[in-house]
Amino acid sequence: MEHIYLDHAATSPMHPRVIEKMMEVMGQEFGNPSSIHHFGRSARHIIDEARAEMAKSIGASPNEIIFTSGGTEADNHAIFGAADAYRDKGNHIITTEVEHHAVLHACQQLEKQGFTVTYLPVDETGRVSAEAVKNALTDETILVTIMYANNEIGTIQPIKEIGELLADHQALFHTDAVQAYGLQKIDVKELQVDLLSVTAHKLNGPKGIGFLYAHKNVMLSSRLFGGEQERKRRAGTENVPAIAGFLEAIRVAQEEREAKTEQYKSYQQLFVQKLNENEVNFTRNGSLDYSMPHVLNLSFPGTNVEQMLVNLDLAGIAASSGSACTAGSIEPSHVLLAMFGKGDDRLQNSIRFSFGLFNTAEQVEKAALETSKIIKRLT
């Protein structure tokens, strides 16, 4: 049986070029980048080259890139680091109800430390309004953290509009761009963001490596204590092979971004077309106008998440609900809950299909046909 992976929004397979580059670096480079001898300088050169190209990819300067262990650490460093560094200016933070848990749980922890957090609601497409951000701002607001694109439904937030309204406010602006980077053209100056989080494993790079962009004028308290790596902002010997792999993944993503965007859009259209041809009852969750091309979140009335995921897996199709599975029960997605409210059937019958590397039109068509069969059987 062919296994079809349609869960690229959760994580993605490494690109062959990434694997090749990492194997090369692991075989040839073992020096500590902090060492001044030849071996250390050789490793340092790889890091410096990567930092410069990653900075260029978002319109930043090399000294504004902090390597992290991934998106969670980048989000945490931005939120806790900014909250601690700017606490003398206020204790109010603004975020949304649909953020990744790396942001939501960080904000909840800050509430326990005396900070006030406003969780902005979203509309039925999962989008927050810039006006809502404006209305929530106070003289005590020191940080606004709003994701670029949602990982469950793909909705893109009005980051540029929010950046413009924050231009004359003391609050720092952080965006979790984990789901968007690689498929969206991002310029931190144009967006007017102060902090931006990225991880490699969402764009066919290795797990365990990411970066945080922090504007040169932003102060951040350290989260890790030890050596003086990353200009004393993030202690710990750098993961040179992973950084090299991350850079290669970015190069591939830049080369293929436009083609991949069109390809994934065509996959969405094909999937929906096949469902319609098979007279499947479904609705799309999220925005048609502001959406990532690779994420398709669908609600299937008369089904439930657990049944669907088990049956899809038995049919060789890997998809997800965006929900947490615990002890055989499905917790409603906090994103869908924020969009539709308690009691809505879509909280219990929505599935996320997300496309990426190695997927083909034939696989997408087959997955849609198998999905149709499952739904007809269950309903």
C-alpha cells in the first residue's frame, strides 16, 4: 500500500540537497566555532555564511539573526526576553486566541508573573483585525505577538497593517512566521516587525534548528546562560551541520517558491474538485482570500475527527486535526474554537490536509478519492 503524506504543516521531509549538505559538513567539520584555530574558523565560516544569507532572505542584517533550537525557542526567547527587558515600561501584552501554543503558553506563564495579556478574538476565517489591535493598545503595552500564518487553517494575518499602526507606539511587534517562511516573501522592514521566529523543519530542513530575528535596537534578556555565543544572546555551542542544512533548505525554498506556491494551489483545487465530483458534503475552514497555499482545512458533517484520522491512516493517508489527542479523546482545536465558538460541529469534524515535497497530483487525487470513500462509509 502506498503511504501518502499530507501533513507537511506539522513537519516536512528533508530535501535531498539538505541531507547531502549535512552529511558533507558532519564528515568534514567538527571544530568548535568559538575556537580560534583552523578547525574552529572553518566551522565559524559556515555559520557566518548562513547568518548572512538568512538575514538577507528577510531584509535584515546578519547581526540581527539569533540561532535557536527551533520555532518554540525562538517564540519563547522573543516573548520572555522582551517582557523581562521592557518590564519597566509596562506590563501589558497583546496576542490572539489562535496562536501556536509556543506563544499562548508563554503568555499564560507571563500572566502568572504579573503581566496582563489581552487575547484578541478572530473572525470566522481565523483573522484578527488591525482595528482590534489598535483598540487593545494602552500606554502599558510593551509587546504585540501575532502569528504571520496559522498552522491549522492557513489564514494569513494583516501583519503589515498591524506593523504600521505600531510604528509610533512603544510596543515591540513579534510575529511567529514558522508556517509562512519559505512560501511567503517576507521583508521585516516592510512589515515593520521587531522580532520574527522561523524554524527549519517546516521548509524541508532539519529539526532542532531555527532562528529569531531581533531588530538591532531591541533589548532581549537571555534565556540560556553559559558561553558568549550569538553575541551573548543565546549560550551554547552552535549546531553547525544543522545550520548548514537549514541554509540549504532556504536556498531551495527561494529557488522554488513561486513554482511551489502554484503547485500547492493546484493541489488544493484538485482535492476539492474530486470531493465535489464524489458529492461529498464539506465546507472549507479559513480564508479564501488570505491563505497559505499548502494548507487545506475541511469540515465533514456527520463525521468525527478520531474516526476520520484512524480511517485515513488505514487507507495510507497521513493528515491531522490540529487537535491534541489524549487518552483516546480529542480535545477541540483552540483555533476552531476561537473561530466558531463552543458547540459548533466543525470543532469535531475538521481535518487538515497540507501539501509539500514529494507530493504528486496523482497522490492528491488518490487521497481525495479515499477520503470520499471513508466519508460515505462513515455517514
